[in-house]
Amino acid sequence: FPVTIVGMKNIQLDMKEEDAKIIDAFFIHNYGAGLAQLGILKPFVLSSMALIKSISCTEVESYESFFTAKAIEDRKQIIGLETVEIQIGIFDQIPFSVQIQEMINMISDNSGDEDFQKMIKTYLSQDVEALYQTMNSEGMIKDYRELMLDQRNQSWIKRLEQGMEDESLFVAVGAGHLGGEMGVISLLRKAGYQVEPVLE
């Protein structure tokens, strides 16, 4: 029997035919399933899947997984700065057409690995402001910085201040949240905290 999932719209309905062909071929080649199957996923999920296949790393390890495992091993309490629902809700506020175009650009011009390697190089230089500029120079993050970074940073500072009243905290955030006038470092300093880098 054919199954219809109510409310699950396939994104290929909002794409130009030539773009849909490029995206479809990419996912069939890399995942064995095309837009007919994967097109019901949100564009940011598909973009994440596409980025993983676009970068040249043979071994992928996440800092988040490392720190989470370390905290569990040391029996430390883990508290998120925001919920998964909040994170997903951010992308619900960005037009799907913008998210789809970002994915099309990454796949069609094969820029995912080049952009990723540039970010890694800047990250390893430990230049927070240069990394912030690199991440905010173009595309969706630049156009929706206030929603994707600034507003979230401000809400995090309120939570951090409450937590730091009683105890020391180890806080891990994505490097893109650190720099800029509305970055976590600047906002902590504005709130009266002394923030210093720890270098090896």
C-alpha cells in the first residue's frame, strides 16, 4: 500500500529541475538514496550530510563527543545551553529557499572542502577574530548572523552568569560564537568578567 506522511513535504518541489538533478545525483552517489527518499528532511540536515561527504577528512571526530565522554568519565554534570528544539527552531525561521540555495551552491561549486579547510587553518592559528570573519564573510551565516549567533550568545551569557554565581564551569561552544562584538568573549567582558586565552 502507498504510504502518505502528512505534513512531510519533499524539498525538491521547491527546487528548479536542474538544481534538483544535481542534488539528487550527489545524494544517490554518496548515500545510495536521492531526493525521493531524503527530500523530506529539513534542508539544514541535508546540508550537514552533504558537508560530511564534501570534506576530505578520512577520520571525523567531534570535540563535542570528546568533551561529553570526558565529562561522563569524570562524573561531571552536563547541562546544555539550549535545547535541540531551539536549535531546530532557528532554521525554521530562515526561509527554506535560502537554505536550499546554500546547499545547492556548496554541492554545485564543490566549495565545501575548500571552505572547511580554510576554517580549520584559521582555527589552528588561534585567531578568534579571523575565524569569526571567515565564518561571517558570506552566505547564510552572514545574512542571518543575528539569529544564528548573536541572539543565542546573549541568551547563553544570562545562563552562564547564573551558573558561575555558585561554582566554576567548563563551557564549550562552537568557535564561531567566540569572536565579534556580540561574541561570547566580548559579552562576558562587557558583563564584567576577566577573559584570558589559555595557550599551550
